[in-house]
Amino acid sequence: MHHVGTQKLETPRLVLRRLLPEDAPAMYRNWASNPAVTRWLRWEPHKSLAETCALLTAWSVLYQNPDYYQWAIEVKATGEVIGAISLTVSCCAEPEAAKAWEARGADLSQGIWEPGYCIGQPWWNQGYTTEALQAVTDYWFVRAEGCWLACCHAVENPASGAVMRHAGFVYDHDAVYHRFDGTPVDCHVYRLTRAEWTAHKRKELL
Ligand SMILES: CC(C)(COP(=O)(O)OP(=O)(O)OC[C@H]1O[C@@H](n2cnc3c(N)ncnc32)[C@H](O)[C@@H]1OP(=O)(O)O)[C@@H](O)C(=O)NCCC(=O)NCCS
């Protein structure tokens, strides 16, 4: 494992880069203030542009940490920032989640790392999140030399599961996770080991 922080990535249609305080108006307008976007996320929609500005200012400090991974999803053709994608130890770090992975013999020595993503509603179902997740998983296994990733989505949010499967993730088990306000949510939990990622890349090349 070799943490390398949030470096710029490119895909055919997207640039993935650090979110800057000046992205606050686009973030607030395009996704962070929309309850349809945050419906299955752990956080509530932002109530004001000032809230988004404060968050991005805090993140600008966190980018100094080599184990901080948080990208803006920017569409090359328009320059519009439409969403964000991260790698964190958040959701699956719940004690029950750790026990479930431990029982399956997963390597927990580096923590349980998980991608998280959201994009604005006008850009849904155009393959953007799949494209971003593939770039981030490649980065994790190649540049950060990570061993595996976990990922979970609310059962009632199947589009997120489709994105995971497109990026090579494999269904592992069901679990209950909690929003920041404590509300329980039934989830499907996926995994992507290095071997599964390699097999997925090979299949893509065929
Ligand atoms: C979930 C989300 C990230 C998907 O992003 P996206 O850019 O639309 O994803 P993609 O276009 O790459 O792929 C979406 C897939 O879901 C499928 N899908 C969409 N709605 C669906 C539904 N109701 N049931 C099943 N599949 C669905 C699409 O058909 C597509 O699969 P396909 O390519 O096989 O047709 C986006 O809707 C979002 O940001 N939602 C709000 C935040 C969120 O829920 N984040 C994930 C938390 S776990």
C-alpha cells in the first residue's frame, strides 16, 4: 500500500481533479443542494452556498494528506463540474461491517476502503459515474497499490449497484448501514479484490 493522494486523472469524457473552494457554486447548484441526489447518501442536502463553501475550504486542507482521495468529476466537453467521487474508510468502517469482512477473511490491516460517488440529476444514466469509478479503481490498484475495495448501496438505489458491477465489483453480502442521523438503511455490499479487478480489465480488453 502506497498512498499517493488525489492526483489528476483523465478518462475519454472526464477530468477527475481536486475540488477547489471556487467549485462551490457548481457543487451547490449541480448536486449538493438536491434532495434527490442525497436521498441514499449519509448526508443531508446543503441548505446554503455558504455550507458548500465551508466544506470545500475544509477539504482544501485535507488534500495535504496522502491518504485523502476526493475528486471533482468535470465534463471535458463543457468544463462543468457535475459531481464528486472519493475513496474513504467511512461507511464500511461501522463495527458490524468490519466484523462481516473479518468473518470472510478479508485483509483489514489497511482499513476498509470504499469508493463513494454522486453526480447531479441532469447527468444521470449517461455512463459518467461508471467511467469515473473505473478510473478511480485503476488508480487504487495501480498507483496506490491497494489490495481490495468494498462498496455498498441502498437496496432501493439499484443504479448504484449497476455502476459497481460495470466497474467489476462483485456482490458479497447484505448489511444494514446508518445515515449520520442514525437512520438504518438496508444495503447490498460489494467487493473488488485485486484478482477480480485484473480479471475485469482482461475481459474489457477482449
Ligand atoms: C447512482 C448514481 C451515482 C449513478 O450515476 P450515473 O452516472 O447515472 O451511472 P451510470 O450512467 O454510469 O450507470 C447507471 C446504471 O444504472 C442503471 N439504472 C438507472 N436507474 C436504475 C434503476 N432504477 N434500476 C436499476 N438500474 C438502474 C442504468 O441503466 C445504468 O446501467 P446500464 O449502463 O447497464 O444501463 C447517480 O444516480 C447518483 O449520483 N445518484 C445520487 C447519489 C447516489 O445514490 N450515490 C451512490 C450512493 S451508494
